[in-house]
Amino acid sequence: MDDPYNAFCDHAAVYIDGAGEGPLTGLTFAAKDLFDVAYYRTGGGNPDWLMTHPPAVRHATMVETLLGAGATLVGKTHTDELSRGIFGENPHYGTPVNPRAENRLPGGSSSGSAVAVAAGMVDFAIGTDTGGSVRAPASFCGLYGIRPTHDRLSLDGVLGQAPSFDTAGWFARDADLFAQIGAAMFDGDIDDYTPDHLVIASDAFAAADDDAAAGLKPAVGRLSEAVGASEWRQISPDGLDVWLGHQSVMQGREAWQTFADWIDQNNPRFGYEVSEIFHFGATLSDQRIAEAKEAWSRIVAHMDTILTASTFICLPTTPFAAPLRGQPRAATKELRRRIGSLACIAGLLGAPQITLPLGDVDGFPLGLSLLGPRGSDEQLLGFARQLSRVV
Amino acid sequence: MDDPYNAFCDHAAVYIDGAGEGPLTGLTFAAKDLFDVAYYRTGGGNPDWLMTHPPAVRHATMVETLLGAGATLVGKTHTDELSRGIFGENPHYGTPVNPRAENRLPGGSSSGSAVAVAAGMVDFAIGTDTGGSVRAPASFCGLYGIRPTHDRLSLDGVLGQAPSFDTAGWFARDADLFAQIGAAMFDGDIDDYTPDHLVIASDAFAAADDDAAAGLKPAVGRLSEAVGASEWRQISPDGLDVWLGHQSVMQGREAWQTFADWIDQNNPRFGYEVSEIFHFGATLSDQRIAEAKEAWSRIVAHMDTILTASTFICLPTTPFAAPLRGQPRAATKELRRRIGSLACIAGLLGAPQITLPLGDVDGFPLGLSLLGPRGSDEQLLGFARQLSRVV
């Protein structure tokens, strides 16, 4: 396949026809190179991971589900190393090109999946989202994207990172297909849906750049209208940065536990940034972990009072549109932190979040997100589809 | 050149004839890929360093000196990444093979230079030594090696790491050539020399494995005889590990300062271990640095009372012979620390140290070291040559 956007992995020129007739027959998709595809090695965005692992013996469950629904797998896509990045910059394989903003970052870690969809090379693609890895690239590339409820979809055959936060979702260019994939994934119909109540997270909007908040305003207005009952409200009493601190600590510790043995055995090559994040996880004190876990319970209990049945929370997916490529770490670290402060909310709650390509900053896409109670995935998808018809 | 031991860099197939007739005419040498060679890029053992730097415009001063003395440069050799390793394991270019122990490590960071000499591919080779990078591979590969007095030889055109500790030295298979290179480098004759007094560092020998200490014993006996006046004595009142702690802190901070901007701009790929060492340097507190510097002054003052004129200190170069290849980081970290606890002494003092291939552990080479007062480089070389005639 011609790949001018560097979306696909060279080591896995996969092509697997969908199984007979199904709801997704005729559609093509790509899978982030964290999903096992039988007979191919899963590379995880790192050449030393690729080199030290045998080919997969079976497809990841989600790949199997999509093939069973008739979709055709046409490739595996680039990812940040071991999913540990949010911008899509991979020092081994290069940075996929954002078709909507060629001198800007595509977002990651599901960078290649987002780019393949945004460029029209596939109809849809799957990715993982531990700390924003579907939502950020969907926002930057102008796509629909979902982080499902934690633990609702099987991650069998997916290279995990931090089990308490790992999820896998998908990207699509339109809300109809976005929902249709959900029907296959959740094995049930996606009905039209409108929540009773919309909470617009004032602290999340305050965390965004002014032009980003302004670029989302028209869409927020349309959402409010569609729902009827809406209110602006601060959702984090502690501050979103404090929440991110706790989430990063727990994710960091778990990610280190996932990869520590392999790192110690193989001394693998990583871009410096990824090593630094691992080192952060490796050197956390048990006391800091305990503090984070205690805070986590409090955060979930607090949010359960806001995110009641038939309530969605509206927030910017990312605090800005795609940043420029090739910035120094001093700049990107701060940008990463700011993305994390919004992305951590769904992560801490285990709640589903969808991002809709409804924002615009100087012609560059920016996602608007809806976050629902745990288990409301189908309702989010149903609302997104319904909204797309009236907008 | 046929390179079965993986000593040489592929990116610099250098061949530069020596300049006319000189003391080293007819001899071939290799240079660690930290030394600039005009028109070639200096790679420093890291592909991203190589990629982000232009070709050198002139030879490093030491290369120029050797070419001027008539020696012919036949290649650039592998190094640990940016000289930040002691075993010679390079995750990008592989580990050079120790000709004296093929399933064991060659030692580093001047790994390729030591291997090229030990394998007889060149007559001699140059390397750098910040924290043991000439001495360790010389010990493991059964060679003569020198860390000169700090600041005696020009490091112009050498990719530095930690200026307070950086030196550059050389490897040879026999003591005559070892001294002859010194004559060219120091631009003067190397006379026979015998020190008045030999201090055998009891704490350094206690830090070695039992079989290593035993494997050096015959050579220590011959040295004592050659000198006449010798005594066993503990040289570090604080413990050599404490000295290493201070030295590592200062080296770590300086190395981070050397490379921080480049790392921040380029997010380069490193083996995890190297990133971890950089991260250590990046996160040291100013207070810890101040403590180390204060201790450093005390250590130098203390050692100046022991290492008086015409005294040499005798110690194991490394606490063991070459370790096995491919061990996990948990094992190699401890081995690295133990090597450092001996190597840090010369580093802290800025004093010259030579290692002589006089030890044997189950058939594997082990170096015995002599450390002299600052500026006694020629005397060390003269003594080594004289000793080789009587042994």
C-alpha cells in the first residue's frame, strides 16, 4: 500500500479479508501495532520489542470481532513506543504525518491509526487509550474517537501498559460508522439517545488555550441546545493537575511493572523521553502510590455525584489543536502535561469518553469530548450520531 | 578490513597514511569513534549523534600527533554510547568480541579499540577514559593501557563527557610499544624508572573477588621485589564506595550538562541503561553536588600525603576478569559499581594510571594497575617497560 503519511508498519504488510457477510462487510480497517495479528510479530513501536518476541499465535479478540463482522484488515499502524507517548513522535520509525496539518503532530500513541483514517487510507482503525492515546490523535486529526468504559471490551492479545487504565477504542471519519463499529464491538444496537443533563466542565475549558476554548464554543452551544438542561460547573475541587499527578503515579508504577523484566533483560533502545517516563515509574515510593490510590477513591466518589445516570460531561478533548512538529522536550513536556490533565479524568473514572471533530482553531481541528457514566458507551455513540444529523 | 570481532565502525572506513618518516612509521592504529578524523562524522557510539552532526573539519590533536609521528590510521572503533558504559555493550552496533574470552564482555567504553589491539588487527589504538574506559577494557582484553594525568594531553577534537574527569589514552600489546607511543604523545624520551616506594592498596585488593586477588598475587610479588620498599596499606579512610559515590555525582552532573541541550532537542535513542545514567545526572540536587565537591578536596589532600614523589600505588585494575556477555541489568549494575570503586581513584586525583596484563583468573586476563603522582606518566611507562624485561 502506498503510504505517503507514514501510517503503517513495514514489518507487517497484513491483509486479511473479513469473514463472509456481516455488518462491516466492504469496510477496511487498520490496527495499531499493539494488537496481535496471527502469524505476525507485534512490534509495539519499538524495534527491540519486535526483535525479542515471536509472532502472535492468534488474533487479538477485537481484531477477531471486526474480521468476524466482515471488515477487512489492511495493515498495522505506527504507535509511540510501547504506547508511552501522546504526540506520535517515534524516534525509530518517524512521526506519521497529520493529513489535516502536515507540519503539526498527529498525536499519539495511536498515531498511525488516526492518520490512516484521516488520510482516507482505511474506513476506520483501532487503537488503545491508556492516558489519552485515542482521544488526543482523534482531536488533532479531526476524527471521531472513543475510549470505552474500562474493562468493557476484551484486551486479550493487546500489548498492555497499565492495566488499571488500559482500554482500546476506534477512530472514524463520520458518526454513522463510528456508531456502527460500536454495534459490532458491543454486540448490540446503538439507539438514538439524548442525555437529560449536560455538565460543561468549566475547569477543563479554563485549562484550554483561549483560542481553543473559543474554537469549541459554537459546538458547545449546539450541544447545550440539543440536550436542553445544561450547566457550567467546576468538576475537580482539587484541580485537574492534582488529579493528573495521582493518575500519572499509578500509571507510571503499573507501566514499569509491565515492562521492568523485559527492560532489565534486554536494555532496549528507547527515545530518551520514554526512558525518562519509565524511570519516573521505577523510582516512585510506595508511600506516593498509596497516596495516589487513596486520592483515586475520593475522586471517583466525588465524580459519581456529578456523573449520574443520563448526564454527560462536556470538555475539550485537548487544550489546543495539534502542536508543531519537532519542538524541543522542554516545550513538549509541558504540552503533554496539559493534555494529560484533561485525559486523566476518564482514566481515573474508568468512564467512557468520545471525542467529536467539532472544533476549529485557525483551520486546524480540535475535538470536543463527551464523557458519560461507566457503561454508557452505546448512549454516547447514539448521541454523537443523532447530533451529527442535526448539526 | 575483515572485522570478525566487530571492533570497527561501518560508517567510517578510514585509512590515513602516517606522515613520512617518524618514530611510529610502519605502525597501524585505530581511534575510538569519539576522536575527530577530518571529513568523517564522529559517531560517539550513537546513531542519532552521528545523524545530527556534520563531518569533522580537522583531526583531533592526538590523531594529528600520531599521524605526524608516522603511524597509519586504519579505522574508527566502536564505543559505548557517548562513552557512558564500562562493558562495551552497545545496543545499536552490538558488543565487540573479546578475543581473549569470546563469550565474555570486552569492557568499555573504549571497547573496539581494545578489541582491535587484542585481536592483532592494529598495533595500537587510542581511547578515552573518564571513569575507567581505557583501564577496564585493557584489563579484560589482556592489554597495556593508560589513563594519563588529567589535562596533560589535549582533548581538542575529542567528544567529551565530563570535563573534570575526561582523559584520553592508549592500548598496546607490549610494554615497549606502550612506552614508545608515550614518547610521541608526551614529546620526550621515556627513560627507565623505578619508584622508591610501592603502596599496595589493601582496600582495593579487598574489593576484588578472591580469585582475582589471588590471580594478581604473583605479579604483586614481582612488583614488590622490583621496587624494594613496599607496604600494604588502606588508602581510603571513607571506603572506596563512598569515593565512587562522590565521583559519580560529579561526573553525572557534568555529563548531563554536556549533553542536555542535544538530548532535549533530539530525544535521541539510547539503551535504557544510558538514559538511566543521564537521568541520574539530571536530577541531582545542588546540595549533593556541593557535598561531593567538598569531599573531593578532602580526598585529594589525603591522597597527596600517600602518593608522594617516587611512590606508586598498586591496585587491581578491575575487581574481576571479564564478566559473561548478556547478563541482566540487575547483575551488571552491581558489577559496574564495583569496577567504578577502583576506577574512581585516579579520576578523583587527576593522577595517571597504567594497567599491565599480568593477572590471570582461570585463563582469563586481569590487569594489575600502577597509579602515580600527577605528571608521572613517563615514569609509569618507563617502569612498565623495565618490568617487562625482567618478568
